[in-house]
Amino acid sequence: MIIKAFIIDDEVMPRNTLAGLIKKFCPDVDIAGMAESYSKAVAALKQQQVDIIFMDINLGSHTGFDILDELLSYRAAVVFVTAYEEFALKAFRYAAVNYLLKPVNHLELIETVGRVRQARMDKRQINIQGENAYERKQIAVPNKSKIELVYISDIVYVSAEGSYTVLHLQNKDSIMVSKHLKQLEDMLTAYKQFVRVHRSYIVNKRFISAYNRTDNGYLEMQQGASIPVGSVYKQDIFNLFEN
């Protein structure tokens, strides 16, 4: 199975270095083209379909995100290759398959291509943005030792724990994140599935099973958790059940 790839970087050496790594360690990947700017990348990609796009974030007067915004309906896996860690959160909001830091580690490159290969074998459509974005999209959440990728669709609810926030997942695991609840709320604001129900809780509406009117009112979640509902949010909850 041949995977067609496209490389976007405004510097010659990183483009050639990545191309060399791909040819050496990923022989089933065919480099269909390379571009050094926003305009050339957009023009080239509109003329052909590739399976995976490797792109830098800083492209002179534009960014890799500008390219993705221009190619909203383009179907491809996106891998950011950059020297800057601070764009990781935004990158995964664009459903990036991975975020590789320069210099690229060949083992991480092999693993990344493997993800794309498996997705094609499973006949999953990988879109830059699309109707199934909720199921595909991940957020990057930092804890003390690493940045974890969490699928949006796996988050049952989010709770505040002092200056930290805990993500409670569908498999009953939990992840403590070194961010305030408001910061997580900002990250999730694009997804209508999430609703603030208390000063300390945000829930995924897809996992609500009932609203219990006793004890000042609380939500019963499918995984068994009971989430209090703040008085200022009760009308929103009533509207939710009415709709």
C-alpha cells in the first residue's frame, strides 16, 4: 500500500532532511511534492490528492494553520513538523495525527506513518475538518511529566481540583491536567456536546442519563457518576431535557 505524502517547510534543509528520513525509514511512502510557502502549497494540493501532509507551522507571513483553513474539505492526515512546542495544543485542535519536533526522530516518524497506514486499512476517512471532527479530534493536555492526547469523544466530564483539572474518561480512567477549569472550558468551547453545569464541572451531554431533582438537583451520568448542578445552570439543564 503506497502512501502519498506532501512536505511543506519554508527552509530547504528541513524539507530535504525529512524527505531523506521518509525515503530511508518509510519505503511505502511516496513523496508526491514539496512546497516552501503558503501559496505554492495550496496551489499544489488543490491539483492533487495526497494521504499525509507534513508541514511546518511558521511559513514566513503565513502559518500551516492558514493552509488548513484554506483547504477545509481536503482529505488528508496532517503531521506538524516544527521546532516550537507551544503550538501543540492548537495543532491537535486541527485533528493533527502527530506533532513532531525538529530534529525528527526516525522512530516517531515510523510510528506516525503507521497510524496513517492503519487508518487507510480500516477505511477511515481522515479529514482536515469535517462532519466527523468530534469523533476524530483530540486535545493535548499537559500534566507534570508529559503531554497526553485525549479524544474529545472519550471525555465524560471535567472537574476542578484546586488549580488543576481532572478529565474523567469513558473507560473510567482519569487524567489530572495542570490547567484551570476555565482553560479547559476554552479548549472545549468549539464542541457543543460540552456544557458547564456547575462552577466545578463541565459535562459531555452525550453521557447524561438523567436529571435527579433531589439533593438540590444533580446529573446521573452513564458511567455512574453524580454531578451537582449549580443554581445558575439549572434552567440550561431543563432546556436541555426539553429539547
